[in-house]
Amino acid sequence: MKYTLVVLIGFISFQSFTQNYFDILNVTYTNTTANDFEIIDTQTTVKELALELDFPIIINDKTILLTGIFANKTKLKLSSDMPYTNLNVLGLKVGVNKTLSDSWSSTFIVYSKFASDITKLSHEHLQVAILSIFTNKKEDNFKYKYGVYANTEKYGLIVVPIFGLFYLSDNKKFEANLNLPINGDVNYKINKKTWLGMRFDGLGTTYNLVDQNYGTKGAYVSKTSNELVSYFRYKLSKSIYINTKVGYAISRNYKVFDSEDKIDLALSSFYFGDNRTQLNERFKDGAIFKLELLYRLHFD
């Protein structure tokens, strides 16, 4: 345990965070109201259970190895006339954070994940993504972030330019952490145990389909969903926090395409050479509810 604390304290100092904590574990449960399909009078809910575990390892005073695992399971109807389907993700991430100067640092992470409607480690379900971020520190509590995310989705390559910032007010009550257009979080500390905040998540993903009746050569799901939620955070103990989130999913889609139906390139939300034919019907946007549990280590 002593070595773990040394590793985490070092990670925080290298990142120039003014907080004295680091989140190790994140478990999130998501549920929705019943969502109507647009064509047929049938409904579906969307339920998801997600887990993320992160652990940094110090190499030297300027280099940190970043490691982590993540997994989630989503249950929903892809078509009004079909039963509920489970969409599964199991992934590993490995990267490095490098301090370049007093003002600049860089982060490079490789993600490999298996995403499918069956739980199987197969190259057909494998996707590989990279994230590269350069951080420019203006003050200890204010930083700009510039980067790019790229992934080998089932429809082809997607590239997302990223611009963001981190800001913590002098009284340490207001915090903003933006990585747009992927995600963003702003929150305000009310007292020692409670926070109010808002969060945006806009990064989609794809899943390979095996046990579905779409096409003769297989199919895949392309998920897009812009989720905007408000949340209330409560400190249960020194290390455990709970977030209750309520919001709305905007432009939500779980589109199914033939496995050979591809695009030329996706640049953020712009798809080039997209002549695909959707094989299922869309269900409507709607409210979302999330319950999030954080395990956080403190160093005061």
C-alpha cells in the first residue's frame, strides 16, 4: 500500500493537479425511460453497466506509464421485432505521460478493445485506438489541451481533433475539465461532502454482430449518442463517492449496417463517402438516468 501511495502522489504532482486525490475505480449504471421506435409502436429501454480501473506507474521524474482496463455491457432492442441484445466491450489501455518542460507535457495512450454481441476474444471484434494529448500549463490551476483521437471502427477509420482546458478556481470550489467534442465536465463544490455539476459525453462506438439476423455476411452496430446530464455528488466516506445523474440523450442512434458497408473516413461527426444502407429502424431520443460510484484515494 505504501508503494501505491508513492506512485499516485507522484502522478498527481507530475500532472500539476491542484487536487490531492486520484480516481482509481469508476462503476456506472445507466438506465433510460421506455423509448418509442419511430415506425412501429414498440418500445425499448437502454441499460448499461460500465467499469473502469486506472493505475499509473512512475518510470522516472518525467515519465509515467499509464495502464488501465475497462468493460461495459449494454442491453437494448436493435429492432422493434427482435428480442433484447447485449452489446459487450472488454478493453485494455497502455500509455505514457511525458513532462516536456515546465509548461508542456504530452500523453499518448493506445486502446485495444473487443466489442461485440458475444463475449469472445476474436480479431473480428478487435478495435485499436490511439489518443494523443499535448497540455500547455498557463498556471497551476489553468491548462490548455490539444490532441487527436483515432479508432479503427467497424465502418472504417474515425479521426477526432480535440481541444480542451482544465481550470480550478482559487477557492477550489469550481472546476472545469473539457476535452471537446468528446466530453466535458463542470462542477461546483457546495460543502465538504456535496457537489453539483454537468457533464457531456459525445463519443460513439461500434460493435460487431454475430448472433443477429442481419444480412448473410454479418453486420455491425454504429452507436452515436450525445448525452448531457446534470449530477449531484455526495461523499460517502473518505474514499467513496456517489454521483446521481439525470439528463437527455440527443441524436441517439444504434444503427445496424452490413459488415461490408463502409465509409471512406469519419472526421469527428462528419462522414465522408457514406452511402450505407441502415438495416434497422431508429428509436427516439429520451431521458437517461445514471448512478456512478467512485473510489478515490486522498493524500492529505
